[in-house]
Amino acid sequence: QVQLAESGGGLVQAGGSLRLSCRASGRTFTTNAMGWFRQAPGKEREFVAGISWGGSVTDYADFVKGRFTISRDDDKNTAHLQMNILKPEDTAIYYCAGRYAGSYFPTAGAGDYGFWGRGTQVTVSS
């Protein structure tokens, strides 16, 4: 059974950085696009960033462009989200998601992802 596990969340001051990781187990994810989503209290889950299999195509929500970078290491079956210049409004639970095998491009729609981690809390203090 496929499992995604996030790590790297925590408490950081505004302007600081965090690096989230997502490790896939159960099968390789080399032909799956991956994505990161987040959900703040009282808000809907929203797309943050996505990466194609192979890593040649990336996509970002406007509110993280220039601050966040998504990457993947297929040898380690892991995806990362480097978050810099964090703001209090970035506070949320961050979820890693994987599309089904053969889905090359990342998308912003949560419904396009078939595999989800349990999330990791990111809290940015002002």
C-alpha cells in the first residue's frame, strides 16, 4: 500500500525558513507528479506547488512564487518543499500529494491527486 509521510514542519519566526520533506513508501513514485497543498484553520485546502515526474516542470501558487521551491529526489523516493521568507499567513497544515502513475504534469486541483500524506504543521510567528 502506498504511503506518503511528511516531515520538517515546526514553529518559525516570520522571515525564517523551513524545508519540508515527503517520503513515499510502498512503491516508487518516479512516474507520478507530486504536489504540496496546505490548509489553514477555517479555510479550504489550497495548492502550493507541484512538480512533474522527472522534475522538469514545476508550478507554484502566486502567493509562494519567489519564496518556495519544490524539488524531488527519485533515487530516495522523496519530494521537498523549501520555504523561505515565511510569513504568518503561511501558517497551515502542509500536505504532500501524489498523482496516479503516468500522470506527468502537476495540477492545482486536489481531486487530481490520489495519494495523500497526513500533513505536517507549519506555524509562523510574527
